[in-house]
Amino acid sequence: PPLGKLKKLICGFAPDLVVLRERSVYSMAAYRICKRKGYPCILYNQNPLWSQPARKDLPHRLVDRMSPALRMTPVMGEKKPGMTVWENDYFVPFVVNPQRAPGQRIYFEGGRIHILCIGKYEIRKHHLELLRAAEQLRDKYEIHVTLVGEATNHFQKEYCEQVKNYVREHRMESMVTVKTNVPKCDMEREYLAADLYVIPSTLEMASVSQLEAMSYSLPVICSDKNGTACYVENGVTGFWFRDCDEADLLSKLDAMLADRERMLSMGAAGYRAVVEKYNFKNYFDTIMGMREKILRERLD
């Protein structure tokens, strides 16, 4: 809304805490309103926790001064040489509710391993890479791949047709199901029908679907450059493959499919992680701790 209306809305709500998304002119204006009223603010973005040291040139100093002092992010990033964690930055991961414990669901129905992949029909989602890997494993394992994704605009529909054509041309109709625009209320059925969740995409800043899969006790395979790859503990709740490396995706998929007992163990570990780490209480406690620090140290 216009700034005048925004000010009225904020003041009428009288918030205990305000979370502002990104460093933008609009969020800076909102921050100024909140600062004058004494409402504590936290900046939220998806830039990694581990990042390059802060730039100290004048434009960056001005932006920092006009933004909240404390920042939260759901992306851990990589601890590499030259990387650092700023004093007032916090890792606050996404939250999901536990859905189905391992003992409350069925695996390997019909003797097959059912692989689920969810993502908009876009080239970067790498549906074709997953299909090529599955094609090479079709004679080694009894598998079925279900692709679920949005196809609403011209580009998505066009790419979805490419995916469908690949399935037809390579005679994979019996082992691949392509679904589009599945309502959210029907997604539970897809997770419960799966035994393994694969997110082969690249340029994925912060996906939440792997957590959703873990909440249904599914092991996960994702790219090592996925912004939220840290939610999947490599070798414990699933595997990472090298980003955009089709051969490594095939290798990790092969290793996963080869051991059904390990798949069940990884699915159970993923469910425990959701219960213990990615719950609302942890999220709430961290946010409230940040709020207390703002008030205690007068960081606004």
C-alpha cells in the first residue's frame, strides 16, 4: 500500500515484532515508520548465513543504516575460506509439521520403488535429467517416476510437452507419470505414494519441498548447490549430488535404489529431523530471542 496507508496499518496493528523482506526502498520506508514508533524489526532474506565480509563503502553503509540490524535467513550456505557469519545474522530454517511417521505409511507398494519429483515445468528444474537417469536404471530396478508441477504459462506448457514427448519417444509410459497443476489439497496423496523424493533442479535458492518430503518419512536426493541442501544431511537423511552433474545424479540415484533398508532408515531419520529441528517451537524461540536482543541492546 502507499506509505501513508502502510503507516496507518502498522500503527493500528501495534506489532510486537516486524519482519521486513529484503533490503528495498519500500522496506526501508517501513523500517523508518517502525523505528519512530519503537517497534522492533528483523530483516528477512534468503542470502546465505555464511557470506563474504560486509562491504564498507558509503552506499552499503547507508543501506545498512536504513535496514534492521538483525537478519534472519533460511539458507545456511557453505563454510569456505573467506566466508564469515555476521554478528547479528541468524539461521532460522523453514518449518513444517510432521505428517506421517515411518510406521504410519506404506512403502514399495506393488514391489516398485516410487520416485517423486515436484517442481514447476521449467528447464532449470531438470526433469529431463532425472528421466534420463531413470531410463538408465529401468532394467536394474523396478521403479516408477511421478513428476508433479505447475504448467500455467506458455513457457511452462511448452517445456512440459518436451517432457511428455521424451517419455513417449523413449517408451517410458509404463514407468513415468506426468502430472500438472495438482491442487495443494491433493499433494499428501503424492507424498504417501512415494518412496523417494528427488529434487534435481539447479539455481534453487531455498526450496522447502525436501522438508515436506522428510515430514512424510521420505529420503531425499538434491543438488549440493540447493540453498537449503543443509536440511538434507548427506548420507543420513539422503544424498547430495554435484549440481548440474547428470552422471553424479545417476550415481546417487543408483546408490539409493540399491538398498531399500537404507532408504527406510534415511526416511525415518528425515522424519526425526523434522520433529526435532524444523518445528515451530524452535522457530518461535529463535525469533523471540532476536527480539529480546533488539530491545536489550537497543539495536533499533
